[in-house]
Amino acid sequence: MLVTRFPYESRFGGEEVHTLRLMEELDKRGIEAFFLGSCPILLREFKERGFWVKRAWLAQPPVTLGWLVMFTVLSPFLFLRAGLILGRARKRWGVETLYALSFGEKLLMTPWARLFGMKVLWLEHARIGRWMSKNPWRYVYKAWSRWATVVVTSKAMVGQVRPWVKIGVASEGDRSAAPRVVAIPCGVMSAAAEPLPRELSDFLGGGQTGLRPAGFSVGTVARLSADKGVDMLVHLVHSKPDVRLVIVGSGPLEMSILKRADPARVRVIPSLPRGQLTSFYRALDLFVLASREMDPFGMVAAEAMAEGTPVLMTSVCGIAADLADGREAFIVEPRMSELDKALKKIMKRKEWARDVAGRGQTFVEKHYRMETMVAEFERLLID
């Protein structure tokens, strides 16, 4: 299988974690993966894990006005280059499946993969926004989709993707002409817990001082951008003197949040290793994913649930479609007033929150198993 990614920007997030874990597990089952692309993060991470990698250039995808113009002007050259790159990879590594992550290579490589007799998987980890709905290349995307299986990470994303793909019926004996949109939920695999930095551990109440500070600890793991709603959490904390907030993430709103946040009440940490994230989830009284816009799955919410932590999320998180409010998690509309009401209720009814957390942990263990996710992908690859 050839994994490709030629992104507009690179950062280590849920898409990268999902891809790396999946490839590691498929490798154990005898399905070999190779990485080809310009994403520095995946180039590094695949190489560190012992996979074959090849750096290549295929322009940035046409998701901004500037790159839309450049991509369109260069498209004849890029199309020929895509065929050459894919042909060499198929000859060198004998790849049978194209696993395309970015918009650009879906447009440029899919016809070549079809010509070379390869199976095509399109992974859609990003919500569908203006980059698609206002993009003239969406017509090419829809046309080529008849040769691909489109994989999304939640049932909520199926409805988002369906208008942009060509759902057809295969002619007899030609199954490759029948595109599908398939929802395969992310598999959750917790890392072994590692000690948190002492300053953070003390702030959350589990440090070596042995004294748990009074109050309620809230945490989130998210990109610091408007769509993730992290700024709403800062406002919520400032209105409740007994609440402490830890934000793990970085992004364009980082400086704005740091200027507004009371350092005695709010801590912003750019990142934590996987083992420390496990300890972080466990140390919280409540994990919150306050997304304002469609969040395709919400891996961090599932990870927190897997550790037995109560989780509050907004209804636009993909994972919310699988859950019931007050049963496995707390689910509200993406407004600060709704988050505020929910937080007050949870703080007053901690025993109820623990019961919800227990049911959430059981749900994740049953429905978001890594083995189930890998088996679903394996079925797509060999069917």
C-alpha cells in the first residue's frame, strides 16, 4: 500500500496518529506500507518506525486562492508528474493500493492508479468547508471519485462527504467502478502512563506535595484556533473561581489566549508525549472538546473516555453521533451558554459524572477497538 500526503500545512494531529497506528497494525498482518509525499512530519514518523519513505514534490493542494491559481496553471505538468511518481512507486515497491490523504493527489493520482490497476482509498479526515464547496476542482474530485472508496472516521462525516462524490452502481463484473463512502471509527489505543511534569502534576492536584488543591480541574487537547472553541473554555474558567484549566495544544490563537488567561488558573502546554497524555486524562475531573465547527471524529475525546474521565463535548463532534447525552458523555450545542450550564451541572453532580464516565469507558472499549478498525481496513484492502 502506498500512503501519500502532499499537504497545505503539516502538524502532528489526529490524522497523523490515525495513519501511523493503522499502518503499524496492518504491517503486523502482512500488509506492507510505503510513504510518498512532502509532509515532513509523516516522512519523519514513518522513517522512525522502519517504513520505506520517499520524499516527492507535487505542489500544494488548491485549497487557497493562491494555490488554486498555481495548481490550475501547473495542472498539466503536475498530472504527468503524478503519473511518473506513481508509476515508479508501483514498479519499485509493487504497490497495489493508493491510500491518498490530501486533496491534491486525489485529483492528480487517481486516474493513474486506475490505469495501473490499483485499488484507491481516499481518506477524508478534514471537515468539508469552503475549500471544497467553492472550489472549481470539486467537479474533478466528484468525477474521479467513481474509482475510489472514500473512508471517513464517523457516521456524521458520511453526510458531509456524500454530496461531493459520485455514487454509482458497478457494471457486472466491474466492482472497481462502484464508489462507496465507508465510516470506520478510529481505534483507540492508550499509551502506557508516564509521570507528568511536576509543575503540571501539582497544578492538577496530583503532585509530590501530596496536597490536592481545592476546586475542579478541566482539560482539553486541541489546536488553538477559533473552530476548536478553546477561547470559550478560557471564558468559562474566568467566570468560575474554583475551576482550573489546562490546554494542551498550539495554534494561531495561542498569544491571544495567553494574554487573556490568568496564569494562576489557566496553563497552556504546546504538547505532551503520548504516555503523559494518558496521565493527563486520568488527572482531570472533566475533559472538554468544545469544537464550534464539524470535528470529523474527536479522537482526544475518545482517548479521555477510554481512561475513565468524564467528557463534555459539543454536538458537532463526529463521535457525538454515536453517544447519548448523559449516558456515555455530556453533549451540548456549540455555544458558551450551553457549555456553562453543563459545566455547572457536572460540578454539582460529581457522582453522576463518574457514572457517565464509566459507561463511556465501556463504550469505547467495545466500539472503538483498534482491532476492529484494522480489520475493517483489511477487509477493504483484500475484498
